[in-house]
Amino acid sequence: MEHGFIKVAAAVPVVRVADPEYNVQQIENLIVQAEGKGVEIIVFPELCLTGYTCQDLFAQNVLLDAAEAAVMTLLDFTRQLNIVSIVGLPVVVGDLLLNCAAVIQKGQLLGLVPKTYLPNYSEFYEKRWFASAQDLRPTEIRFAGNTITVDPDTQLFRTCDNVLFGIEICEDVWAPTPPSNRLALAGADLVFNLSASDELIGKHDYLKSLLAQQSARTMTGYIYSSCGFGESTQDVVYGGSAFIYENGSQLVEGERFLMQSQTVTAQVDVERLRAERRTNSTYVNALRNLKYEMEASGKQIRITNCRSYTPRDFVLEREINPLPFIPTTDNMAKSCEEIFNIQVMGLAKRLVHTNSKRIILGISGGLDSTLALLVGVKTFDKLGYDRKGIVGVTMPGFGTTDRTYHNALALMQSLGITLREINIAKAVTQHFEDIGHDATIHDVTYENSQARERTQLLMDLSNQLGGLVVGTGDLSELALGWATYNGDHMSMYGVNASVPKTLIRYLVRYVAADFASKGGEQGGQTSRLLLDIVDTPISPELTPADENGQIKQKTEDLVGPYELHDFFLYYFLRFGFSPDKIFLLAQKAFDGHDERVSNYDDEVIRKWLSTFLRRFFSQQFKRSCLPDGPKVGSVSLSPRGDWRMPSDASSAIWLK
């Protein structure tokens, strides 16, 4: 395991019913292919050494002996291989015949795990041949040249990289209380499922939902392999499903109904899974319950160590989404409406609570104030309030360009709100005289004086008009501290407080498309206006424009691309990843394969990652006194809800 990733595989071999010699050859072929790809653990289907559909042949000693001989063949075959292989077969334990998973590595039989829940309904009648793990007491047996204890209690296996994995078999995951619940609470990072699930109309989609939910509930990597071509089709058909999930998200899915063997592989991020568990108090409480239960019952958790081996050079193979804040659902309209509804309901409650039918917003012609205005309009429409109660204030200053100025005016007019224009140049010039500042020096005093003047105007208007000042600042700016303290940093309710810049672009584009779809001259004009705002360079416009009247002060030239910073922010906050892992993920995410984002080389990524870390730590004091605002996604910087950090914490070890 490198950087928290472990490479796993689910394999579906073509089999012959009741022919272990043939089946073990197919399994060996897939094992050696997986070993060559750097797979660390591979799982095969239920009873794959004999075939699942042997029926009463499971009572034949010849078949049982041949299955054991096949395991011995695998032991010999794997002596020089690092990979851990999990295969299914019938095993005699005393007077019981058990449906088992055998764990094999480097010529050693590490363990046998029996199936707990045996389906005995509809087309299934496993109890005719097999006993359940519940019928078993810990029993030591001699099998395939090894002395093994077959244990009905919780069994885990530990790799040399300290990754714990457990095993359940087919029906186990369909049970009301799957063994994987206990396996995960006992520490399993990964759960492997050897299965034999036949194909029925609608069953496949249900299975995918079931596996996704179990992976999410247990916060595990869940690797599933089911029987495929070669099983008997006397009464049912087996499609050969193969899945790998990580905390509910599907990493890979095999192709069903193939007539040849297949293997699917993926790198599971164990570090990410562990980070999720540590921060989930419900999971911690469940751990406590398991401890008490096991103490009361006298049961133990058996952990078997896998063999050590020399790791290979690590190459990150899985795809990394460069825009982790952007919804991945195919239904764009649904995801955008959900985000808007969260923001709208937050603002609506605040207005109803304060008995106010008026809000005041500073409208700059930029992205953030545009989204805040759209949220305000949707809120007023939902409450049945007159849009004229929305007071949009444009406050041109020394750096305001014609493009943003006219976009601000046109947007307010198109949405039918109350428009106010207050030029701040005269007031700020007087302020410079009052404090003795040279207006030709465009330093931080020059810039922040304008931001604070605008905020003062909005606050005073709120008193005059009896309304609330709605903040426009976003999550990305809060992370970087790219806001003037007690300037645009402050409001009475911040609707964008947990919406990052990349998501704001996405939302405004969605609204533009929605206006365009409605047709008509007004809809088309508003759509074009919104798209122009999206394409406008992000800027606070606090320094004069260039000689052509274009924006000179571009935020992303100064603090770095927001698509990078949002990426850093997500993995830094969501999972607590170290800078070196974030750098590794960014290398993959921004390597040029995704046309939605730019391509950045290592030097650029490292530069802006360092900037992010320095600014994130140094600007915490601004986040410690943020206005209220609704949480939209899984990442938020609210000092009340999600992020509590001392303002004077050191960033030294992160930068190092």
C-alpha cells in the first residue's frame, strides 16, 4: 500500500461444473495476470473450484477430494507470488460440509472462512448440501497439507501494510445483519464477497444498490465476484457480475454475460475510508456496542497475518475527479435545484424569523453576487414576496470596468428587482484625505478602504430600509482569506458561505441554460448575460483598469487558479489528507485528460498548494467570526458547525 491505496481485483473465471482440475487452471491464469498488474488481493466467485451448480455431486468424496487437491495445486502455484488469492470451495469439517472461502498467499493456506447464511428458498436449496457457520464450533482440521482452525467467529486477515480485510459469501450480504457489519466494526478496511447470484429481471439493479449501501454503511472497500459462464443453466443463468465499491461509490463494474474469463481491478483508498470512520461518531458508537457484545458472549476476533513481500513502485491508476465539488449525477437539473433549495430555505427561514420582506445585496457583475441575487429571487418567489423588495446596489469605484458595471445593471433590470447605484469614489477619496493616505499608492489600504466603504453602505441601507444584508462571499474565498476583514467578509446572512467558486460557475451556467430553454427574447438576453458573467475574469476590481479599460487585477493571477484551490480544499478538509497525497492526486487530476480543467505541471501545482496552505492557516481569524449561512455540501468552514481551528496555529509541518 502506497499513499493509502491498495490494488484489488474481482475475477470471474469460465468454469466447468464438477471439474476442479480445469477450474484451477482458469483461476491460475487470472491470478498470474493480476499479479503482473500489481494486484495485491484478488477474489473469485463462490465455489469456483468445483462450480456452484454441482448440486448432489457435493456429496461425492471424489469431488471433495479433487477440490482439496486443487487447493494444493494453487498453493504450489503461488509460492513465488505476492498476491493474496481468495477462492471458493466445499470443505469437510468433522461431520459438516461447509461452503468456504480459502485465503492463499505465497504457498500458504492462511485461512478458511465458512458461509453463514444459506439460501433455501425459490431456486436456492443450499441447506440440502451445506451446513452454516452457525452450526460450527472452532475446529482444527488438516486440509491441503496445512493445519487450519475453521472458526465461525469473526475472522480478519492483515496484509503486511496493515490493511485488514474480511470475507463474506453471497447470501451473507443479503441478510438483515450481514457478517460484513461485524467485520467492518472489528476493523476490516476491505470486505470480499464470493458470490453465485443468478440473473433475474430487475435483480442486477437491486444488487448494485445493495452493495453500494453496504459499502457505504460499513465504510469499506467492497469487492464482489459472482459466478459466470460455464455454470449449469439447467434452471437459471449466472451472468458473472464483478464490482468494486469504495464507501458506497462504484469504482468499477465488470461486463455481464461474457463467455470468457474477466478481471476488474481498482485502487481502493484505505486512508480515505479510515478518515471517514474517525470523524463519524455513529460509527464510533457502533464500535463500542460491538466491544460490549463480544465481551458478554466471550467471542473473539481472529486476525491472521498475511506474508510479507517487497512492494513495487507505486503508480496511481484510478481516475481522480478534478472538480470534486461538482455533482456527478447525470441529472444536472435535479442536482442544481437541490443546491438552490438548500440556499433558498436557509434565507427564507431567516426572512420569516426577522419578519423582513427586504434584502440588500451588493451587485458587482461578478459570479458571487450573481449567484446570491439568483438565490434571493428564488427565495422571494417561493415566499410570494414582491421582487422589488430585493434591493440590488451597484457601487462603482476606481477599478470598476464597463463590462462588470453594465452586466450588473442589466442583470438587476432583467430580474425585476429594485436597483440602486452609489458611486464610492468621492467617499473613499475623502476617507484617504482623512487618514492621510496617498491615493496614487495602490496598496492594501487603497483596496480595503473601498471594500469597507461598500459594506458600510449596505449595512446603513439595511437600517434605512429595514432589510437584511445578504453576503455574497463564497467558500473558496473564505478558505484563502480572500476577503477584506469587516468588509465583504461581513453580512447578516451569507447564502454562498459553503459554495466554492467552481460550483458557483456550474450553478450560474445551469440557470443560464434554464433561461435559454424557456425561449423568448427576454430569456435569451438573460441567458447571454449570465454566460458573459461566467466568462468574466474573477476580480475584486479594486485597482484601476488597464489602458484598454479591461480588468487588470485578476484574482487567479494573484492567488492561483480556483479549480486547483477547490481541489486542495476538498481533500484537505474532507479527508485530512497530507500535502504530499493531495499533490499526488492533483498530478493525476490535472494531467490534461479532462477537458473541463486546465493542465498544470508539477511545479505549478506545488506552488499553488504551498500558497493554499500558507493562506489557509494565516487567514483563520477571518473565519472565526463568520456570519450565519447554510451548509450545502460535505465541506464547510463554519466556525459553529464544521471547522474549529485556532487562529494562531502553525502551518510549518504541512509546508514541510
